[in-house]
Amino acid sequence: MKKSFLVFGFCVLIVSVFAQDREQAEQFRLQAEQRKRAAIMQVLDSAVRFMENGEYAKADTKLVYVLNNVKSVPSDLTFYFGKNSFYLEKYKQSVDWLNKYIQLKGTSGQFYEEAIGILRKAEDGVLKARAQEAAKAEQVLSNAYDIDCGPSGKVVCPVCKGTTVVIKKGYINDQYQTCQYCDKHGNLTCEEYNALIRGELKPKNQ
């Protein structure tokens, strides 16, 4: 009886020790996570300081580090990313981050008013960037450039879409006319195509 009691007591002691070890391990884990999060928040604070000092590239490096090392993205981080991206002229990225901040925090967010102001400017930046891209594309099609049509040296006629027929819509009936630009197969030579997009190719019957 006495021996059984001792064995039972020893088992209870072992279980108690293991339980204490698990509790201590969990406490260490939580403390380690807290220290890591505090260190990450310090990096975020330094990113904000860089941004306030106009050092946007350095701020971006810090923000990316924070993003890659947090388990869940703080809502403030989305704002700072959006704001800093705007100053880096990454307007599309700025719009995406700021919209995410507004979705997360709504009108009650600490940075809501500032986010809205920057968002409008970033959207204007996106529109201007698209206009510049369109202007560059137009420049490629200017007199100074020729389009390489590939090894065949031919392209489908953009006037009739390769059908050899141009359809003119009328009030009563549609009019069908033979395309005056392409060959009988609905193609243009590369030279003809480049002349056409420059507005220099004349209809064949003129």
C-alpha cells in the first residue's frame, strides 16, 4: 500500500513538472513573439521617420521588411505603404494600398482624411501615366518608325479585317464594297501596312 502511494505520488510529481515545463515553454514563446513584434514595430517607426524626411526609397525598404515579417498586416501599414508609394510615383500601387486601408478602417480611421487626399492624387497619377503610355504608343506609329510584320511580310488588312469587303451601314440597306487597300486574300504587304497606319496609303481606284 505504501509502495503504491509512493508510485502515485511520483507520477503526480512528474506530471506536474511536465505541466510546468509546458507552461514555461508557452510563456517563452509568447515573450519571443512579443519581442519580435516590438522589434518589427520599431522598424515601422523608422520607416515613417524616413518618409517624413523625404527619404522614400529607404522608407520603402523598411516597409517591405515589415510586410515580410508580420503574421498579420497592421491597417496602419497599408496606409504608410500607400502614402510612400505615391511619393515614389508608384501610383497604381499607391491606389491599391490606400483603398485597402479605407476598406479596413472606413471613415473612422486615424488617417482617413489624409488617405482620401493622397488617393485622389494617386488616381490622377495613374491617369497621367496611362496617357503617357498612349502617347508613346502613338509615337511608335509615327513617321519615324516602321512596324516589323514578321517573316511572312504580310498582315491582315485592318480596314476589312481580312474579308476583302467593307460594309457601310445605311438607313435602309447596308452597302457592300470591295476593299480598296488589300489584295484578293485580305492581306497587305508590310510596306502597305506601315503606309496605311501613317495615313499615306491611297485607295487602289484613286
